Amino acid sequence: MKTIIATLALACSTLALSAADGAKVGQPLPKLAQLLPGATIPNTSGKVVLVDFWASWCGPCKASFPALNRLQAKYSAKGLVIIGVGVDDDAAKYKEFSSKMGAKFSIAHDSAHKVADFFSPPSMPSSYIADRKGVIRYVHTGYRGEKTEAEYTTEIEALLAEGH
């Protein structure tokens, strides 16, 4: 009997963990405009979408913004939409960081953590790349300079080539 109870307890805790693990490859992107009321979210229908979570206190986030700007410049006309989601609680820190970094892509402040709760990013930054059908195809945790930018480029180019 103790074995059965222990097995059931383990199964329940495993289910709880898997439900809280966040967005995964193969899942659909949520409707970001619904989770971020008042934010200006670009139309993502039929687009390859990169959602990047960042925070003002995150060093690697600072390093990732120039790469995201380059990707935006290179691929936006081909169907890429980048949305940077700032998770700072403090609106002033969010505004200061986003202004200083000069994002050339769309950014939104997730002060209520509705988007972050859905995705449950394991670290800052974390990025999710979805195909033109709105399905998450790639997940990146952290930012490792040129290595990560090269991975983004390969994945974005492959997804942009699909469905034409």
C-alpha cells in the first residue's frame, strides 16, 4: 500500500512539474495581444516570430539586442517579426533599458508577467521562435554571442523558406 501511495505521489508531482514547465517546441504561440493589453503588438499572422524575454538587470540581454536588431533589419521584409518582452517589475527600469538599447524591433512591457507565466522562461534572456503557422519550433536559453546569433540565423532562414 505504501508503494502505491508513493508511486501516486510521485506521478502527481511529475504532472505538476510538467504543467508548469512553460512553452515547448510543438506548442502554439499564445495571442500576445491578449496577454499584453495596451501594448502595440505587430501582426504575426503568417510570419516567423521570435519572442525574446529580457530584463534590465541581465547582462547577456544587453549583448543580445544588437544581434536582434541585425536580424530584424535583415529579415523583417521577408516575414520575420521580433517581439522583445521586458519582464522588469519597475516601469522606469524597463523604459530606461529599452531606450538605451535602441531596439529596432517591437518591445512590450510584461509587468503583470502574463506572457512570462505562459512561457515560463528558464533564464534571461530566453527566446522562442515560431513558424509561419504559429507553432514554436526552437527555444533558446541564454545568449552566447555569435554562436547564438548564428543559430538564430540558421533557424530563421529555414522557417522563412517553409510555406512558400
